[in-house]
Amino acid sequence: MASSTVTPSRPDRPARPNLAFRHLRGHRSPAEFAALVRRAAREIGERVSCDARYIGRVEAGEIRCPNYAYERVFLHMFPGRTLTDLGFAPRSSVRGRGARTLDDAPCTHTTRPERTTSDERNTGETGSAPKPYDTQDPYDTHDNDEESDVLRRAFMTRGGATMAAATLGPLGLVHDASADRPVGRAGASEAGALEEAVRRIRLLDDRHGADGLYRRAAAPLRAAYALLDAGTSRQTTADRLHSGAGELAISVGWLAHDSGRFDDARSHYAEALATARMTGDQGLEAHAFCNTAFLARDTGRPREAVRAAQAAQRVARPLGSPRLMSLLALREAGGWAGLADRTGCEQALVRAQALYDRGPCDSDPEWMSFYGEAELEGLEAQCWSTLGDWPRAARHAKRAADLQDPHFSRNIALYTAELADDLARGGHPDEAALAGMRVLDLLDQVQSSRIQTMLAGTARVLLPHRRAGGVSTFLERHASTPRMA
């Protein structure tokens, strides 16, 4: 492989979102649109390993101009349009890439022998509608992807593992990434930095909420998958890197989920699920299904929530953690509540409580540190609220807020917002207003679109009672509170 003496750099100006490309995606999720891109590539004999992450980077403006393989595919998908029409910059304007001569310009359609792609082998994907969980082959290193081109050249100049681990720095997540590590290899220090990144993001989310963290967490996630590309000489380190990258994908997915970016969350959870299945990591797979069930519930797909929670329980059963099985039973209960199946919901809630009562054990996953009695009460409150049993929901929400560790500001705000809404809908406007005021007091510390959305719903319910003194004060203060962008 020829070496390069050129050290390209990113443009200094911030990326500009590609709104034209986002408009073309329409109502499809990034994963569904990526499946259409791969299908179009096969139609013209191209091979691209497009996934939801790539689509997200295009829409964010991080990929200013696609490589030639993607260019051919996009022009085939949207005949009559140019790259500029699709929102990309002219190739000649992209730093480090000269303009192509006319003879080198790609055709809008080429004929090549059909090849079986890794996407087809692993997912059996055909011309049918894309499946809800996109499982692109994680071993494919995206050699035709502009992102990998940039990373590869950066690795040549600084060393693959070191470059990727250093990228975990924007959140202050790296404590010791060795600068002397051989090029192209990741070691124990990089795996440790990745694991610490996951812990740090979870801690910051517990204290401050997701909105301010999501964009800052994207770079560490890309760095994590770059570490996987860099490779390692030890299987134990490789296992740690895959597990860490998957857990980080779930953490970033949760930040997207909690800040209302549901398509992004679905993409990150699917990526974690693919990583888990590739490596046979049952713990990671159970975690990915757990969050997928929660997301499905929040996005109005309760039947999918039940199925995902049940899949998580099948995977998690051999792991020997009653507390994990308890949480997964609560995820299932949330799905049954969304289906208005009170019996199914109650059965799952009883199972969740019985499993929780068995107590903690050494098999409990590290990521479940948030799951205590307060969370159990809070999730049960959400189930009763969905079923319209406002008094019962309010009792559980109040217990959740009272039991929560004071350091977890985000959860206290969440449970109190749930309490305010249940009280308002249950016909107790004055008490609801008081609870709402407590949430507003916490919004200086917590940035969560989920909580703001809940509070806005409570305010709408309380509008008919605005003549009451306490309600009026709450509504006025809520109306003057800045919203998250």
C-alpha cells in the first residue's frame, strides 16, 4: 500500500446540514433509506455498505461530497438530478480532492456482473420492504466511504488506535491513551478509554439530561467504531472494544431518544444490536432490545415494544440477573399498556416486582445502575397513566420522586413531571401546578426534551383551570421558560 505524505484536514467552518438530501428521505427512517440505497446499488452492479450512520452523516453535512460509487448510486436513484441538486458540494471544492476530467466522470448507470453483497448474505435482503432492524455486515470496513478515507489517512499520520482514542476527548472522556502504540492497533488503554466514555456519558445524562450531550457524543461514537477498524492482537481486547462500542451506541441512542430524535435513536440501537449479534454478546443484545422496546413504546408502536421486550427476556434469561429480567418485564408491561391490555400489563408488572424483590447480584449489568426502586415505581406509574388510571399512576409517580437519589436530577424531574400530569388529568389542578413548579425549578440543571414535552402537555390540560391562583402562576412561569432548540 503506497504511503501518503499529505495530511488533509477538515474544513474549519462547521458542517452545514444537507436539507435537500433530508427532504428526499421523506418519512423513511435512516435505516430504511440506507436499505433503498443498497438496493439501488445492486440494480446497477455497484457495491456500497450504506447504513443509517452514513445517511445521518450526509444529512448532518459531514460528508460534503460522496465518493464515486455513492455518486453513481444517488444519480441512479434520482435521475435527472445533479450532486448539487442533492445538496452536495461540487467535487472540485472539497479540500484535498481535485476536479475530475470529463473522461473520468462517472456514468449514471453501469453494467457489471451481479455480486452477492454482505448485506444480502447477512440479512437475506431482497427487493422487498426493508426490515425494521437493519443489520449491515459490521466487518465491512466501508472502503468506498469518504469517512473511512479520511480516517485511514489520519491513521497513517498519527496511528490508528491513538487517533481514534484521542477523538474520545471532546467530552473529557480519555484519561490515558498511549501515544506510542503501534500504527493500526488498539490495545487495553483504548478499550479502557471507551468503557470510561460510556460511564461518563451515563453519569452526565443522569445529572443533566440528554439535550446538551447528544451532539457532543457523536464524535466519540465514530471514534469507537474506528477503533474496531484499527484491529487488535488480543481477542480479549477485541471483545472489550466490541462490547464498549455497542454500549456507547446504546448510550448515544438513548441521548437521541430522550431528546426526541427518534429516528437517530432507532438507528443507534439497531447498530448496537448488529454488533451484539456479530460477536455473540448476549448482555449487549439484551440491552439493545431493552432500549428498542422503550423506544417503540414512546413512538406509538406498542406491539413492537412487547415483541422486543420478550426477545430481550429470551436472550437475558441465561445471564442470571433477576434485576435485569425485572426491568425487561417492565418494558413488556409498557407495551401491553399501550395496547390497552390491562391483564397483560398487570401480569408483567407482578412479574417485574417479584423479580426485583430477589435483590441485586453479581450478574447485574453495569449499565443498570439507574434501576432501583424509584425507577420501578416510575415505570409502573407510566403504565397506569397509559391505561388512564390517573390516581394509581399519581401514587406511583410520587413514590418514585420521593425515593430517587437527589444526585439524579434528571430522574427527579421526570418523575415529578409524570406526577404533575397524572394529577392534572385526575382532576387535581392545584396539586398538579405545585408539582409542575418543582419541575420548572429543576430545568436550570436538566436539559431534556422528554420532560419539556410532558410539562407542555400538563400545561394544556391545566388551561381550563387558569383562574385558580396556583395554576395561573404555573402557566405564566411555564410560558416564559425558554424551550430547547
